[in-house]
Amino acid sequence: MAVAAAYHWVLLLLAGPCVGSFLGLVAARLPEGRAIAWSRSRCPHCGQVLGWRDLIPVLSWLWQRGACRTCGHGLSWRYPAIELAALGIAIWSLAVTPGILAWASAVLGWSLLALAIIDVRHLILPDEITLPLIPAGLAVTWALDPDRLPHHAAGAVAGFLFVVILRWAYARVRGREGIGLGDAKLLAAAGAWVSWQGLSGIVLIAAALALAGHVIWSALFQRRELTKEIPFGPYLAGGLWLTWLYGPITIGSQ
Ligand SMILES: [Zn+2]
């Protein structure tokens, strides 16, 4: 058992930063409709194709002090930051859901990380990431406990409908779009992973995080743009992540 556990740790810790590199590409290219897999990475300033020495997660950036080896232009800190975040997700997954389940947690966490980054930058949650999470969540449920599958399928439907109804009601009252269909697909994915029983807790956590985020943002930047569109995806992603790892919020007994 100890050997098997160590095996998961080593592989996931190695995979984390590499997946982070890939997520950096996905986050940069997916919203612009550019090819993700089949084009080589280039320096955005001089166009130099990056070699393997430039593509070692985090370390390349540190070695070169965050600058391109050819032209010396600064390279964004975002890339090593995403690589470190992906490593953090791998460690968190291993710590809370050990063994083979850590892989499922990590894949979920990495997908949510990519969604959060893209939503913050572009205010969209791409179908390419939200929709595959629905069958993935159901597959993990089936592998863990097939009897629970109906609850998780119901969760996917309920998650989607909840946002769609909220969206409709908001549009009726305020006359404009309040929450996107991308959020509906993300909450559908959430239902698939944590069943309908986890949904209310996710919405609660997301609302609390969004409120905290708004307060911090206003304090930092002295702005109150309540009418400005804010991305809700990162908060839903945070709620799903915590609920997946630690279980649904229960109020009252126990
Ligand atoms: Zn360059």
C-alpha cells in the first residue's frame, strides 16, 4: 500500500506543473480559437520558437529571470503562477483524496483552474471544458458507487435548471442578463460530481466568495461598479472544489 501511495504522489507531483504549462496555453489560446496542441510555443515578443530548455515548468522562468533567452523581453509571471497553482492542486488532491481518487480530484481541480482563469480574463466559460466535466463526474460516481448515479444525474439536471431559472427571473426583473449559460453548464457539471445534495452548498460558498471578492476588490481599487459584469465562474469553481473534497455543507445536526 505504501508503495502504491508513493507512486501516486510522485506521478502527480511531476504531472502538476506540466499540466499547469498546458493550462497556460489553453487559457491563452482557447478563447481566441487558436489551435492548442499542434502549434509550437513562441516568445510573444520576438517570435523565437521555444525549445525544451524554455519549457520546463517554473524552473525555466526562474533560470532566465523571467525573460526570453533570445530577445531578453520579460515573459509574463502568469505562466509560472499557473504552473505553481496546478502543482498546488495536485498536492491538495493527494492530501485529501489519496490513492487513485487523487487523479480524479486533480483533473477536476485543473479543469476548474482553467475555467476560472478564462472567465476572469474573457468572461466566458468554454463548452470545451464545462461539458466534458459532466460525463467525467458521472463516470467517477459510477466507479465509486454505481447506486449513487441517479442522484448525480439529477444533480446535473438540477444544477443546469437552477441557473437557467435564475437567469430568466433576473432578466424579467432587471431587463438584462445577470448570469451566463456557461455558469449553468458549470453548475450542471457540479451536480454530476457532488450530486444534487451538494448544489445548495456550492451556491452558498460561491455567493460568500463573490461577496468577499467584491468587498476586497472595492477596498483595493476604491471602485464600486455593481453594474459591471463580474465573472461568477471562479466562485462556482471554488464552491465545487471545496464541496468535492470536503463534502456537502450540512446545517443543523451533526
Ligand atoms: Zn523573445
